[in-house]
Amino acid sequence: MTRLVLALCLVAAFNAHPAVEAASPGAKTTFSEVASELMSPVCPGKLLHDCPSSEGAQLRELVRRKIFSGESKEQIVRYFVEVYGREVLPKPPAEGFYLTAWLLPFGGLLAGFGVVFVLVRAWTKRPDDAEQSEDKREVPQDAAPDDPLENRLQRELGDFEG
């Protein structure tokens, strides 16, 4: 019975801690969640979690302190955006001009597929279509019938076609 009372007292004491109450409105924020959501402002192109510099270590410690004080992931990310700007976000927000960063790759892919489609259609054109287009071509009749070059051309074309 005393063990049960002792266990209940420990649970009550643990739940009464203010940092635990503030940190767990739903799920507890972890350091790796927050550090993977932030780019390092001191190590270009690296996540805060992977930054090897001493300034990066200080920023990681700041994140740990904010988590321990009960701030949520969104609050910590918002703090870093306010202090260091939107450059600390690993991906651009899908709003305003930043929307082009999301749509431009899809537009490029669509244009590339269009070019490939047109080229494949041109390369796989049936010979029947090519012959019909050649038959539709007309030989200009501007030359005089006694023109020796025109006569030679017609003779060679006749020999060529069989």
C-alpha cells in the first residue's frame, strides 16, 4: 500500500512540474525535430543539426534551452525566423514570390515532356505520311520548256524515281 501511495505521489509531482505541462500540450517537442527544421545561419547549406562550428553548437544549446523551457517547435522556428530571417527555413514557404520555387520545376518538367513528345512524333513519322507530303509538293513551272537545265533535272529525276 505504501508503494502505491509513493508511486502516486511521484506521478503527481512529475505532472505538477511547469516545464512538463507547457511542453506537452499534445506531443513533446524533441531536439532532433527542431534542429532538422532549421538551416544553420552560420554554416551555409547545412542544417543546424549538422553544423560543426562553435556558433552552431551555441545555437543548438539555445534550442535545447527553449525546448526545456516548454516552447513548441513552431514557437522556436518562429523565433529563429524573426532573428535570422527566412533563410533559416530548409524549404521556402508556399506563398507569394516563393511559390515560383515550388512551381518552376514542374513547369520545366512539363516543357521537357512536351519537347520529347514532339521529337518522338517527328522521329516516328510513318513513311506513308512522308510520301504524301512529297507528292503534294509541286515543281515550279517558271522555267521555259526549252531550258537545258530544267530538261536535265527532269530527266535525272525520272531516272531516279525509276
